Amino acid sequence: RKAVTLHRIREMHAQGEPIAMVTCYDASFAKVMDAAGVDCLLVGDSLGMVVQGQTSTLPVTLEETAYHIRCVARGNKNAWLIGDLPFGSYQQSPAQALESAVALMQAGAQMVKLEGGGWTNETIRFLTQRGIPVCAHLGLTPQSVHALGGYRVQGRNDEAAATLKQHACEVAEAGAAMLVLELLPSSVANDVTQSLPIPVIGIGAGKGCSGQVLVMHDMLGITQGKLPRFVRNFMDGAPSIEAALRQYVSDVKARRFPDDAIHGY
Ligand code: KIV
Ligand code: NA
């Protein structure tokens, strides 16, 4: 297949073709995901939890993220590669964010993702003006887990939903080329998606988004214990990991996943 570019992502969004994203942390999985037709690979700071065995994303460092981006970039040929700016690597100032984003872009990322609304507008504009594509991340933002009081569904009441929508409009206005929405009522995420000119990628945010993302270890049935409701194990009935990933891509593209009755809030 041809390389997935920002131009291609915008085309998919304009044509109403859902975008399939999965997190990825190494070259071998990158190769399989690329072959399975996954549009976007996210080197998420979830690596703190699923790769490093930590209890949150907070301990992940910029250098660790850059290392995993280098690994993924070597295995990937055609998928769009997004790297998470880790906790503490962008909050201080736009200048700090630029320095951190440069490290991730030089490692092979094509876009950087950062968490938060309102205060991030200036940083998003700063990076975008300097040629760095930015993905914003709103709703449940795991780097703020302690401030939020746990991994809880966000935007549950009218006021919270209105603030979220305001922040979403602002990140798009500031130049973000993509937005991840995590753990929101499907109706709220759908309303935001309809209101924005940029693709919105959901995780636990319902089927109305412009695309979906899942953590690799969750969707391949590797994660032990109680999983959040929005996860589906695509290894169920799949003969191989590549087949499971292909199933995920085709279910996202056909809007068969997620099913709001099962996976939604
Ligand atoms: O780090 C991560 O895996 C993420 C996704 C859940 C969106 O940010
Ligand atoms: Na993340």
C-alpha cells in the first residue's frame, strides 16, 4: 500500500472513511501492523504500563519514548507514526515542548501527541507553526490521573461536556491536525466529532468518532485482569496476530467496532 500521510488522513476524514490506529512499541509488531493495514501507529506512553509494568504513565521518560519510536520506525514502512510527549516533557513551556518534540521527530515520529485543553493551545500553535504535526488528547488524560481521581469516564455532566467541547474547538483552532478523545459518553464524543474540522480518534468514546485507537496488549488479549468495557479482544477466533489486526482494521472501517451498546458509555 501507499504511505499514509497527513494528506491521506485528511482525505480519509473528508470521505468519511474511519481511521484505524493501534499503539505499538517495537519493530516486529510495527511490521505486522503495517502489513495488516493499520493506518496509524501510536508509540503511546501506555508503554509505561504495558511494556515497563508501571502502574501509571507518569514515569515514562522522553529518552525511553524516543527509543521505542526508533524501534517502531525500523519495522514500519507505510503507517503514520505518532509519538506521545511524556509527562513533564512539554508542560513547562512551548520551548520545552519544541525541544522534546524535536527529539521524538528525530527518532522517527511524524506527529507528536500531547494531553490537555486550554493551556495547551499556545504550545500546539507553537509546534504547528514550526512544522510539527500535533495530535491533541482530551477527555481522560492519563498523565493527570491523580488530579482526576482515577481512570474515570469524563464529560458526564453538561458543564464538563461543554468545557470539553470548548477545549476541542480550541485545539483545532490552534492547529492540531488530529484529536484523541478518551473515555467519554458516546453522545459527547459524537457531538465534538461533528463540530470539528479535524479527525477525532476515539478510545472508549463511541462509534461516532472519525477513527478508533486501542492499546495493542488489550486488543490482542495479552492484558491480564479486568479490562475496561471499551476493549475487545480481537484474538478471539483469530488464527494469528496479523489476522486479529486485519479484523480490527476491517471492523473499524465498517463501523462494526465499537458497538456502543457493548463498548460505550
Ligand atoms: O498512550 C496511549 O496508549 C494513548 C492511547 C490510549 C490513546 O495515549
Ligand atoms: Na498516551
